[in-house]
Amino acid sequence: MVSEAPKVPKRIAAVIINSLKGGVVPRIGLPYVTVGREREIQALLHDLDLVADGGASFRFLVGRYGAGKSFLLQTIRTHAMGNGFVVADADLSPERRLQGGQGQGLATYRELIRNLSTKTRPEGGALQLVLDRWVAALREQPDPEAALATQLAPIQELVCGFDFTRVLRLYRTATLEGNEELRAGVVKWLRGEFRTKTEARGELGVNACITDDTWYEYLKLFAQFLVGAGYQGLIVLVDELVNLYKIPNATSRQYNYEKILTMYNDTLQGKARHLGIIMGGTPQSVEDRRRGVFSYEALRSRLTQGRFASTGLSDMLAPVIHLEPLSYEELLVLIEKLADIHAGYFGYERTLTEAQLVSFLQVEFGRVGADTHLTPREVIRDFIELLDIVCQNPGADVDALLRTDAFSGAVAAAPAVAAGEKDVDPAFAEFTI
């Protein structure tokens, strides 16, 4: 039985189809294609409640390339923005780390601030919007000066808080006076774009700037400040931990893992407020005791799974969430949703039957090594290719196509199906679904 097609706006449908076919996660429209992951999502939504109440949280999402890490991160991003949080996300890379001697940590901070997003600015670049909302909220107070002092007093007492609050005061003054040059200077400072203290002092009169060593302190300050601006808190999403695993120098790797330990301890010990951090990585990048996160003993002892957790009995309150593969039934629901979205976008009546959807999955799961290496990303990519072929060739016999050696051969040739994760070409793993 063919279900009624969901009413997906064409713009969103185009993003969903093009992104998924290209192997990347769409930044909009995720609710239309989200299936499964209820337990993981509920666990992370519980963290959002904790952050909104003034606490802090830290989680690792661990799964193979293409298993759903980035998809789940983007799903939580959408939930968080819809519930009044500000979200900052960044992918680590050789140029963006958590700590580095050549500005790599500051580069990650800049990427996070560049991608700062809210419900009304989900595509990023929301820093100035947040600042303007804060100034507007102060104007509505009976005594704006007293409200400002009350709001900034607890922030000023934190590490780097004096300079941070001074810059915020500058922004408010510049807004009230219509000084656009000063406003732009403050935004530049908050983005971490001043290279030296001298430069910051010359433009703003502030004898400090955000550096490789202090950027995380400023994220904590931002989280506290955002509550005063009318938000629930700050959620920080960091993906591609594998790029820390790939750092060739052991000392540099350890410095990065030490930064993770600092973040982890801060959130769990109550040193950070209104801050949630989620990091995504492969099992190897986290659990490898020679180069991964677990190579740092202080982290391994905190994050290692206990004796009682096992497959099917995962502890969703633990700091590390291991993503289990989507079930056959969940994949069937997913491809049915995609078939409806594809038909709605291209304006044709969906003809694929449920029996044909089942046949498609049988072909996919019939690959050599599919039981251990097949990922949702590969299934989705192959299915959209099938939909495109059927759409462009209305007279095509779908059942015959699924039986052809040509289609089966193309499917079997997909990367990483019959190879272990360590053999996956990193080019295929830049974006994960």
C-alpha cells in the first residue's frame, strides 16, 4: 500500500535529495527523513533540559563512517534551535583542532562562532543578531543600567570575564550611540579575529584578545551571557574527531586530548553553566589506545564502558553513546519517505510499491559483507540513484532493474562495503550521514 506523500516544500525537498545523494547531511528538512534513534535522541534531549536548568553536559557520539553520527548531530541541532538554544557547530580538520601551536584551536573557535545559529537564523552567522536581541531586551527593563550590572556581575567573576563584559558594554554603548564602526570592532573581537592584544587595544581599548589558550573559556562565557539575552543556553557540536586521531605528533595529540579532558571535567563538575557539548567520532578515533581518545589515560578511565552494558543493553546516560545500525524495518520506513519526497519534488505519482522497496533492500543486504559494513549513507545514495533512473525512464521495469547484474554490480562496487573501516578511503568519509 502506497502511503500519502508528505507535503514537503520544494526548496526543502531539493536540499534533502541533493544532499543525501551527495553523501552529506542536509541542514534543513531533517524531520522529514528522521527514522529510528529514538533512545539516542531522548537521551540528548534530556541533556538539553539539564543545560536549560543551568547545568552542563558532555557526550561522545561514536559510530562508523556513514552510520549516522552527523545526521544525529544535525537532528539535535534542529531540536535545540527549536527549543530556544543557540547552537555552534564545527568539523575538525588539519587546520582546526582543539589545541595547536599555529592557531588551530582559535580556528575551531572562529568556525564555531561563524556557524552560531538560532531558530530565526538557522544557517549560521547569528552573532550580531544575538547581540542586538540582548541590547533590545535591556532597553525594555525599567532600569536598564541596574539590569545590565546584575546580568554581567556573575560573568565578570569568571576567567576572562572582565574583558568579555567590557566588550559587551562597548557593544551596547555603540548601539545606543549609533556607532557602527565600534559595533563592527566588537563583533570582530568576539569572532576571535584580532591577532594581538596591541591590535585590540588600538581599536577597542581592550587589553586582551581571544587566543588558542583561552578560546574555550570564552565559550563558557558566551553560554552564560546567552541566558541574559533570552536564550536557554549554548549547545556546541564538534564532529570529525578522527582528525585528532590523525595528528602525527604524539605530543600534539595529547595536548588536544587534554583540552577534551578540561571540557569534560568542567561540564561534569559544575564549572560550566548553560553549556552542552557533543563530539562525534568513529570507534577507532575514540577507543584506539595507541592514538585515539583512549590513549589519554585520564579520559579512558572516565569514558570506558562498564561491566554491565552490552549490545541491546546500552546505557544512554553514559558519556559515550554508541550508535547501533538502523534496523531493516527502519531503513524500509526511510526509503519510503525518500520515495514520497522524490515524487513530490519532481511532480510525478509514486509508482514504487512496498514489495519493490523490500526487493531493493534485499539487493542491498545481499552484498558481500553487508551484515557488518552496510551503512545508511550507502543505502540512501543507491536508492536515490534508483529513483532518479526510474523518474527519467518512466517505462522502466523496476523489478527487472533490481534483478539486473548491472544494478547489482554497481551496488556492490560502492566504497567500504566489503572492506574494514581501517581501509576506508578518507575521501569518502569527509561527510557522514
